Amino acid sequence: MITSEGKFVVYGRLSFAVFALAVTIGLVFGATLKAQDRPSAEGSQTAEGTVVRNVGAVKSISGNSLILKTDAGPDITISVPDGTRIVRMAAGQTDIKSAPSITLAEVQVGDRMLLRGRSGANGTIEATTLVVMKQADLAQKQQHDREDWQKRGTGGIVSAIDAAAGTFTVLVTPTLSVVVKTSKDTSFLRYSPNSVKFADAQKGTIDQIKTGDQLRARGNRSADGKELTAEEVISGTFRNIAGTISSIDAANNTISVKDLLAKKSVVIKFNSDSQLRKLAPQMAQRLAFFLKSGAQAGSPAGGQTSASGTPAAGPEPGGRPQGSRPTGGPDFQQMLSRIPSVTLADLQKEDAVMVVATQGTTGSEVTAITLLGGVEPILTASPNGMGAAALFSGWNLGAPGGEAGPQ
């Protein structure tokens, strides 16, 4: 997607499950740690007797010891002596004082855990406190968050900022904008330039958000759906590329693309997290027609379409037409989320593609977050790129809260 400054900006795909899990751990365990330093990732590298704090998932349990797969990466071995305080935190709970005590026998592989302890001999950590969040609780929290983001969330490209008022105008579709209002109680997060993983996101500030950024917010909507008072705001800027494939290196999982925006070639790497999809010609033409005509989203004559380009059948729960937004009109992100995935082998030289990638540390090579093929009609229909940017922003971002697809 291309901003008015000629920058092709789209938010990267964000796994719902990762988001929900990270929010729970970040907010709940973060509140538990309060003003202390972030959990250490040193594990066995810490000196004996050093205070250790860490967060991760239980990998295995044997007798009175367990292995924790830390969020920072390394596994650490934890001994749990008699007298260790073990409590169970419910999803969304922030006060450890009211958390009920449990025994080590109630801890299971896969449970999330906040460790407090001291490093011992042979790299083992002797636990003093274990704060546990059960998998079932997390699943329930994810489901709740997913439903809440569907009902009360919005996202798209930041098209205007009123710094004095603390508001952002977000272009959700080419014909729909929402004003996001923030306050002193709004929490902000910002993605790392080299990652779209929530675990790598840092606490942000309102002044970091710029025009052309991608932003997603959750909060209470106005009656007409045109304003949202945000409780949470997540934002970031990612490298975006539009052009044609000049070469494919399947052995190294890379392609070279002639970037029409930067006027130079760029090497794009793919990994297991990269998402590749390709529009069917019929759907690409329909989307291009929408961009060309500037048709009003949701006009009765337009109807709703499915990912295949055929009319969508039946209403969603709650009475909304399938594929529509609460404010009316087709939800292109819903449509795009149903496009079948493809592989690198399905791409060909000279294919037109739109790629969302990490910004990277150099300008010559980036890692793909999302690639969308079959986009020639769309790029032709949106010469300034802003319409296409709004069209695809929500799809590339994906609503937080679970794996149900973008909303």
C-alpha cells in the first residue's frame, strides 16, 4: 500500500494466538513484576545466588524439578523445594495476593509460568515463587479477547493525527475512516522494526505514531461507528514492496523483486512464519473495480462477495450480513483471509506481488511477513496506492485475540 508520500506501508500479519498469549503474560505478569526489571534471560549463565526472574512455558516436569522454555529463548532447569510458593493466576488477574495456592502436582506441561528464584549449582534455578497460568485459562482468555476485538476493535492506516487532542484518523477501507480517541488511560505498544512478533514489541508512546503507520485499537465505539475511544493501541511501521518478481531462488527461499516504489531490486527472504497467498483473477478484478470506481462500501447494488468473488450467503450471528463491518459495507479483510495459501513453488518470474516485510537492518534484504500475488489489476487501479493500502491493511495485521482471522 502506498501513502501520499509514496511509501508503500502495510501492517504485518500478527498471529492471534501469539497476541493473546503475550497480552496476558505482558499485562498480568508484567503487573506482578511491577517496577522490577524485565525477566532475565540469562538462565544458567547467572552467578550462583543471583536473583532470577523469568517467564516462559513449562516444557517438562520430573519429580520436584521442571524445565522452563523461556520467552527469551533458552531452557532453564528449576528445582522446586518444599515451601516454594506456587499460585495460580486467572487470565486477566493482576493481584498475586489474591491468587490461590496450588501444588507442583497441579502444574502441567504447557502452562505459562512466572519464575522467581535464585541461581544454584550446575546452572539450576531454585524457585522461591512460581506464578502459574493454566492452558485452559489462557484458551478462555484468548476466546474472550478474540470476541472483544471483533466487537470493539478497528484498524487500518493512520491518515491524520491531531496531537493536541490525542486522536488519530484511521483509514479502515478506501471509503471508511474511524477517529480513534486516546486518553491518559490508553495503553500503547510499538512493534520492533525487525519483527511483528508481539513478544518483541515494546511499550510505546503516543508520539511514536506517525502518518502512514498501521494502527489497531480496541475500545468503545460511538453510536454511528465513526469514533472509537481506545483502551489499547498497537502500532508499527513495516517495509512494503510492490513490483514484479525478477528471480526466484527456491534453494535459499528467496526472491528478487523489482520494487516499483524504491526503483531498485530487493531480495526477500521467506521463513516458516511468512504467509503467501494469491488472488484469483476474478477477485482481483472485483477489487480493482472497487478502487477505480470509488463505489460506496455497502451500497445495496454492490452486495457482498466471498473470497472467490461470488455473493456471500447468509448473515453472521447478530444479524450483520456475512463479510460486512458493524458500520456497513463489505469487509475486504474477511474476504482476503479466506484466500488459499500458496508456496514459493507457485510463484513465477514476472508475477506482480505486494509484499509486507520487516524493515531489516539493511536495504538490500528483508524477511517477508506476507506476500500477495495476482495483484496487477489492483496496482493499476490505485496509482497513489492509498486505496489499496486501506484495502489490505486489516488483512495483513489480523485482529488480536485468537486464530479466527482478521476482522
